[in-house]
Amino acid sequence: MTLKGRTFAQRVAASVLHTAGLDELACADVASYRALALELATDPARRAALRDRLVAQRAASPLFDGVAFARDIEALFERMWARAVEGKAPEHLPALADA
């Protein structure tokens, strides 16, 4: 669970939940956060269903694909190094899928 917000940690937590297919665990305000916490604390079947969904996502979600992440970040480092060797200034580099 997380509380959506403007801080880096809040944005990252909401993003991770989204990628994991668990958007309903990212709450818009404190009241909904508290309500959801109480619901989950008292409903073991709902917690089990969430756990099952998360386990099912492991095979399909990029969140759990460490090999692809390593490959993508290595490619980014190579692009950054190539720019440095060419004497170019650092700049935003879009993901390869976006390039």
C-alpha cells in the first residue's frame, strides 16, 4: 500500500504498484489509506487474493524481469559512454523502446 503524493518515494511506490497490476493499493488520500489498511487487516481472503495476483504477475510483469532490466541499463550506460567519448554533453536519453 502507498499514499499517492508528490514525493519521490510516493511516486515510485505508486509506479511499482501500477506495474504489478495492484493500482487499488495506491490511495489518493489519508482517509482512503486508513480505510484500505483496516479492510486488508480484517480480510485474509482479500489479502490472499492480492498475493495470488502478485505471484501471477511475476511471469508477465517487467517489474520482475531482472535480466531485461540489466540488459536495458547496460545499453543505456553504453549510450552514455559513447556520448562522453564523442565529447557531447550529458542529456536526457529516452529508453530504447522510446527512441
